[in-house]
Amino acid sequence: MRFYPLAERKNKVYVQQAIVTPSDSVEFSKNLDTALNKIAQQIVQAKKTGASIICAYGAHSIKNGLGLLLGKFLEKGWFTHVATNGAGIIHDWELAYQGMTSEDVRKNVQEGKFGTWAETGLVINLALAIGAYQGLGYGESMGACIANNGLQIPTTGELKLFAQERLADNLYTANSQNMQALAAALDLMELLSSLDIPAGFLPIEHPYRDMSVQYLAYINKGRSTSHPMFGHDIIYTHRANRGAVIGRTAERDFLSFVDSVSKLEGGVYLSVGSAVMSPMIFEKALSMARNVSLQQGNAIINIQIHVVDLQKSTWDWSQGEPPVDNPAYYLRFMKTFNRMGCNSDYTSADNRDFLLGLYQKLVNLEQEQEGK
């Protein structure tokens, strides 16, 4: 395969035009205003009690310029965890790196060029491989790369010594952590050798990193995780891609997500523009968390779940699940959340209007409470 420099790609999204700042103007309907007031109150209460406040978002939130705003939510403690899919990470990194993202899929697929971008494929895959070796998750690996403006490539000698120290244990009695660290080191050694990548610091400037949610989460020590599905993202087309690396970093992120879900009693879960990833990981994470918590007498029931998407609602989900002959039954994400045994509702809204409106409601609410 041939790979092409990002500088040659025509992009649809430019950070200067797309970026949403906390003070931007926003207008919304009466119904959305009512929903935002309720959700803001719930978030403030959850923050007081120390419960999780999780926002799972789709990649279009990043293309709509919401990376900075999501980072501000984490910085203020209004979100304790943000989660996205693999595309959300890619758009966030490309915006931080070059201030542009989002290619013409139709045109580039016809030319065999869709996703074949040298920098995106190499940097993200390499950052994940190094992160896997360092014990980091998917989101944290990318946050570190952006924060450090580059990657520290270990020498072959360092990796061999690291592996030999862990091989010193009897392989039949070695603990799982050592075995996984050994495998990650060998994976990285193979990748660096295969691509002939030299040791030392690899500089990668990110002039727009202040707009990156991964960067802002990393420097503010907030939880930002990625939950990819193999083959969905353009980084899988690159020769630097390694399935084991994706698996290691994504597994760590999923377990981090489960940990946050386990602290959702009295908390808030927002699913914004994520029709597949968010409901799928949430139902497994909640079941895992309940598996443990029920043994301790805690059912994790008191969760406020708010689902936001553009699709118009044709069913009152407070009445339960629609019959199978109703098209609303196949609104998969609402059906999933409705089955969780918690309070859940659906709001039809643009993700920009929703998140910007929510941020401003929280600012006003906290100012009012501080003034009392």
C-alpha cells in the first residue's frame, strides 16, 4: 500500500471555524431548556456526593468543535469521565496536530486513498504501542503523546533488558502483570524493528492541543477512555497497526470505564450522539459492576441516564419498551438504556446545543449557589 502525507488531504473541518468556546451563544427550545435545567441540577448534586458523572460521546462531537468544552467539563469536575470511540480519538488528534480533520470519504474510497494518511496511521498506532508498553490505556496514550509533543522511542537494548527481567521468572509461575508487560515489550520491539524506527525522542508538534479533549483530560488527570471496534477506524489500514496493541490499551480503558460505572449510584450518565458504542459498553459495564456490588447489598439503581441524539423521538420511553411492530423498538440505544432498570430519558438535540447549553446552565447554577 501507498500512504500519503496529511498535507495533501482536503479536509472538511477546520478548528478555527468549528471550535466551540464556553461563552459562545446558543439557542434552544423550551423542551431542551427544561431538560438542561434538570440535568444541571442532577450533576451538581452528583458532584457533591462524589458519584460518577460520565459523558459518552460520538466522534461528531469532536468534528463539531466540542473538544475544548468537554475538557472544561472535566476540569470543573462536572464530568468525572468522558468516553468515545476510535474515530473520536482520530479527529481529536488530527485537530490538535494540524487544525483540520474529516476527509471526503466518497471521493477517496474511489481513489483507494481513504484513510491512507501517513501521519495519522503512524503516530496513533505508535503512540498506542508505546502506551501499551508503559501500562497506559488508549485515551491516556494519546493524551500523553499530545502533552509531550512527541514520543520517546526506547532502544532495542532497553526493551531486551525489560523482557529479560520478566523472563527471569519461571513462565509457569510468573504473575499475569509481568507476563502482559513482557508481551507488550515484545510487541513494541517487533513494531520498531519492522518499520525501522530509530530510538530517541520523536518530536510531534501539536499547535492546537489546547482544543483537544485528550490533552486536557491528561493534564487535568481526568478519565478519558476510548472504546474502538477493530476495523472501524482508518488507523487499521496502516502498516504500523497491531491488533495486540489495540487490545491491550482498549481493555485497560474498558476496565477503567467499568470502575467509573461502579461508582454511578447517585450519579449521572450522558450518552451524546453515540448510538452504538455507548449503550453497548454501558450494559456490559453495569452488569459487571452489579455482579460485585449486589454481593455487598448495593444494586446500583439510582442512576440518571440521559440519551441525546438528533433522531426525533416517536415513543414515550417512560411508558416502557414499545412493541416490536413499532419502529421505535429498533431505536437500539434507547432500548438498551431502558432495560437497565434506572431512570432514563431521551432528548432530541444537536450535540453542540446540548453540551454548550448544559455548560452554561452549570456555570449559572454554581454562581447562584455560591451567592447564597
